Amino acid sequence: MSGTDRFVSPAEVVVGRGAVTEVGERMAPRGSRALVVATPGVFERYGDRLLDSLHGAGLATTVFDEVRPDPTVENVERGLARYRAGDCDCIVTLGGGSPIDAGKAIGVVAANGGAIREYAVDRAGYEGVPSPIPPLCATNTTAGTGSEATRSVVITDESTATKFLVVATAAMPTVAVEDPDLVRTLPPSHTAFTGIDALTHAIEAFVSVHAWSMPDTLARAAIERVRRALPVAWANGDDLDARQETLVGQLQAGQAFTNSSVALVHGMARPFGAQLHVPHGLANGVLLPYVTEFSAQGAPERYAEIARLLGAADDDTPDREAARAAASAVRDLCADVSLYSYLEEFATVPDRDSYASVVDEMAADAIASGSPENNPRVPTRQEIETLYLDVYDDVLADRA
């Protein structure tokens, strides 16, 4: 054995009902003036609880509740102006991946200057953020992205209608807060999207060419936890035990992939989601079974273990047979939460000719992301195009 691996994670993770009331206690030793970053709807619903905790611990607050889904460069610039105007020294986010990413991006520029675009991987490379962000507490209100435990930041540049990625340990949150009371009202659709997003993170981390023992342990736990808890939370959002299990599962999945990587599903999902205007977790769920079928021969032992974790094979099943069952197991879990039924409401499906006309472009974008290179079976551009067309014919055609 040669070389080393490195594991990164938030310094603290707080889990359980009422965890939001501890945010002030966790942040008081780390700062005195917090920028609170949220979307308007989430802040309206839960902002008072968060502010009560921060104020009760003696922190002053400045609120920036203008974050939009898929946060933009403008969001970051406006939030940074609010941070500086409030003379803030720490950040507290309230929401899912969008406020967390906005908060991280604000922190990157607050600590390092310049513009957030300068720190994207296509310009600065991986680990291209020199100084750590200010202390950041990510208070989570969804159960999918795992962004509260990752070093990744995704921001939209509206001037070019593209997204860019920042990946740096310096952007890792300091504290992650997982309170099931804050996800109780998440509707079934988004419970399904976020849960399957977490499953995809865990599976891709486990099969990535960058997989190693520590993220493997988290990925295994996440796959099993999401399998057990997601259908229950989807069917009954008031089941707070199941809600908490999904939160822990997606946290583990986030820790897994940020210390391993994502792979082909994510490379394909970004352009696929952009073309169909479909939520990221739904895009992942549509693609995941097809990519699993394609990839299984590249790592049959790994996919066999995934099938066992999903309850589709046992220890006596030969690995290659079990690996072939993994894709069906993924489809079954997607069916358990009626995932594909949400395409009617949340996707804009073109006719086949229109879709086929952009498949070449989507495949090129997928390859350019770099994620397919992490896959256990690295696809050609033609193979990616074939996967996209198979998905259309099997899943999308009836919804065009």
C-alpha cells in the first residue's frame, strides 16, 4: 500500500428533535455577529426559532433571506454586501442545498476577496480556495444534498446560463444541524427527490474509483438507512423517527461522496436536468438504474454488495448474479416512493426528435464535468448517448 487518504468533515454534527435550539450555543464560541442565510419561505417558517437561539446565546444577527433555488452569483454578491454591512464574523444557513451553497460561497469571498467565479474548479482547480471560510453552521431543512457535510459549492452564473463548481476543504461547514422537526412538512414529492439524491450520492461514492475504507463505511450505512427509512418518511411525513433516519442517511452520503467522489450519474444528471427542467434528485433517480446496469460489470463485487444492502440479494448469491440485481433494487425503491409519477408535474418532456437533437450536446457536457472518469466502467461518448436515449424510450416517451 502506498500514498495516503484524507477524510474531511464538519467539526460538529448535532442531530435530533430541537437541534435548531442549540445553534446559538454551538456558534457562540465561534463568533458574535452572524449572517443568517435562507430562502424567503424557509425563513418565514423557521426563522424565528433560529433567531431565538442565536439571540439567546448573545449573538447579533443580520438576515439575508433572498436566496433562490440554485443560488446565483448575484445572490452571493448581495449576501456578501449584507455580511460586510453587518460586520459579521460567522454564517448560519437555514435551508437545504441552496442556502448552504450560498452561505459557503459568501464565506469564500469574505475570507479570500475577489469574485466567487475565480474559485471555480475550471479556473482555480480543486482545493483552489486559500483561506478557510468564517465559521459556518448549516441548519438543514431537506434530506438529500448532504451539502452541510461537503466541500462542494454549486453556483449559477446567469450571465452565461451555466453552473460552476467550487470544491475546497476551506469551504467545509463547521457545524451541521439535523433537526427532524424542520423536515416534517417536506412534501412527498421532495421527500422522494431528496431521498433518492442521497441514495445516488452513497452508491456513487461506494463504486467510485476514488472509494476507500472510511467513506465506504458511511456509504454502506447510508444505503441501508435510506432503503429502510425513505419509504416510511414518504408515506407519513409526521413519522419523525423516519425523518431523522433520512437526515442521518443523507448526511452520511454527503460525507461519503465528499471524501470519495460522485461518478457517471451526476455527470449525466446535470445536463439532463437542465434540458428537462427537472429537480436534481428526480434526474438522478431516472438515470440511476440505467447507469447501475451499465456499470455493474466494472465492479461486480461492489454492485453485489449494493444489491445486498438494498435487500435484493443475500450472502449466498454469487456476486455477478447479485450485481445484476442492483438495478432492479434501485427501480423498486424508486417505485416505493412513486418517483417517476412526479415527472408529470416537475419535468418538461420534449418530443423524441427534439430530445435526440440535444443528446450529443448533453453527452459532451457530461464528459466535460469530469464525473464519468470516476465511474468503475468509464463510458464512451456514444455509450452515454445510448443511455440517454434508453432513458427516453423507457421512461419519458409516454410523458412527452
